[in-house]
Amino acid sequence: MTTSKKQIRPTINSIIMTDNISDMERFQNEVLRPIIKLQHELIICCFQHYLKKHKISLDELDFAKKTKLIHNILKSDTQLKKELRVLIIGMVTIEEYKEYLKMYSQLNKRINNMVLQKLYYL
């Protein structure tokens, strides 16, 4: 299972890895970003379901208002934030999960920010 999880992750050619980056940034670039790219459609579907369930429409909003609304939703709804994070964390290997646990608080913030960026362009 470990190998298959890593094999299905897309390659992100824009990531430039250097020797002088932190463990957190390395984890973000090698693990989280490819998983978020892999799970992109599921993340969008989950968020759209949330919007439909709560009768929220983004159609009439300009980009600034839409991004502010999305930001406020994720800031205030911890359950949604957790659900979106689970879509990503569920795709890590056991070894990666152990690494994640060492710095989970900071990585959760990074995950939230990366997911937020994806949702802005709904």
C-alpha cells in the first residue's frame, strides 16, 4: 500500500528542491503538494457539497468577495477544515504520517493555506 500511494501522486515540475530547506518545507513539497494536486477534484467536490448543503452561492460574487467568503467559511467551520485535511492526510504513508506528527500543527496551517488557494479558483 505504501508504494502504491506514492506511485499515484503526480509530479510537480515547478518544485525546486535545494539542500538548505527546512524539513517542514521539504515535507510540504515532496508529500503534501502532490497529494493536494491528486485530491484536487475531491477537495472541490467536498467544498461544493458544503456550499450546496448550506445554500451558499458563489456565482454572483466577484473574486475578492468570493475569496473573503471562502476564507471566512474555512476559518469558522472547523468540521469542514478537518474533513478537507483528512482528504490529504489519508493519502500519506505510515512513515510520512510519523513525520507529519512531529510537526502537525505547522503542517496543518500549511495544508489549510494550500487548500484555501485551490478553493479560490472555483
